[in-house]
Amino acid sequence: MNSSNRMEPDQIARLALAIVATAELLGQSMTSDAAEMLAEDLAEHPADTVAAALKACRRELTGKLTPGAILSRIQAVDGRPGKDEAWAIALTTNDEHETVVLTDEIQLALAAAKPVLDGGDKVGARMSFISAYERLVNQAREDGKPVNWHVSIGFDANRRVEAITKAVQLQRIPQERGQLYLADMSIAPTTEDGRALAGLLTGNVTRPSARVREKLQAIKDGMTAMTAANAQRRLEMKIEAANDLAARRALLQRQAEQLQSKEPV
């Protein structure tokens, strides 16, 4: 268990009292020793999460309060998606245009299932993925490891904005991080230089700074060169794009291997 976020002794004491009170409300007597032992076991989890789990137990249970009942409710709000949603997220990584926000466990499980998926057996790949995913999630929860969402950027800028906005709304990435991503990908220029860049597309040209004029000229030169490219060069550019996609997939694979190497034996 990760002890860095463990509850303080006074929090554990209050938790033990809350456990006794919850048990009594459910018609069950519990000794102080038993409550203290259970509180110690739950102290690795955030205090507000445990409090919410106890509240859910008081509202939902009709039988005895058990460690399993509390843990299942703690785990239900740890932010990790269920197996079906996780598989759907994993499948979107096959589209290089999509920006995907995924967890460590999704990435590791996808790496385990990828050979089967690449072989064309989607049903077998799903079974392999779910088996690995459930094992990884259970292990992470036993270790008290918080969920970690990270972003894999795709080629389509509009889809990037949509994916990151949704991830912020679902509280999968912090708002500050999402704002940084969105600021980098903003399509609403607010400066003269920004409006000048937009003028390339709209035709409403304004006078940019000398620095940006150089960049605009470079862009125009590049567009002219692309227009003039012969069939061989266009083929080469397609190959380069394919290589970029392969590099992106290779990066995801390396990240998965690095995460896998950190998993406990």
C-alpha cells in the first residue's frame, strides 16, 4: 500500500467511530476493537471517499456492514472505467486522428491484447483485454494506487479539443491541464498575429509583425512546394505520414512496457 496519503491518526479514530455508528444504524453491534481494526485497513483510502462509502452503505445495505461492502463502494468511485467502457476507449487508439484519454490500466491491457487484435480476432482480443484489465485494476486498487489518466494526441485538431474538453468535464484530467492543452490548440486568435495567421484561410488579411510575416511566407512557400510536388514526392509524403503513425503506436507500446515493468511481481 502507498502510505504517502494515509489518514492521520485523528482521522482514523473518527473513522472508527463512524464505522460503529453505521453498524448500529444497520442493526449490528460492533466492538471498538473491530471498528479500529477496520478503520486501519481503510486508512489507505482518502477520508472523503471512505465517508461517502459509509454513507452509501447506510443508504443501500439491508444486512450487516462488512469490509467488502465498504471496499466495493470505495472502488466504485475511484475513477476507473468499467471493463466495457475501457475496451471502447482502447479501440479508439487504432484511429490515428483521434485524441485518446486513457488510464495506465487500459494502456497495459491493450498492449497485452494487441497481438490478438492485430491478428483480426476482435472477440478474442476483447476477452484478452478484459482479463488483463480486471487483473490490473484489482492489483492497483489493492495497492491503493490512484487512477492516472493521460492524453495520447491524435492528428485531428478538432477531435483533440472535443476529447480534452470531455475529459475535463468528466474530471479525468485537471481543469488546469485541460486549459493548457486547449490554449495550445485554440482556433480563436486574439492577437493581430493570430488574426493574420487566420487570414491565410479566410482572406481577411491584417498586417502581422515582421517575425510572423516570415512565418507566413514560409507557410506559403511550403504550400506552393506541396502543390508542385510530383507523384513520387506525394508518395513519399504518404510514407512519412504512415511512419509518423507507426511512431505514435510504437510510443504507446513503449509506454505500456515501461508501465508493465513497474508492476509488482
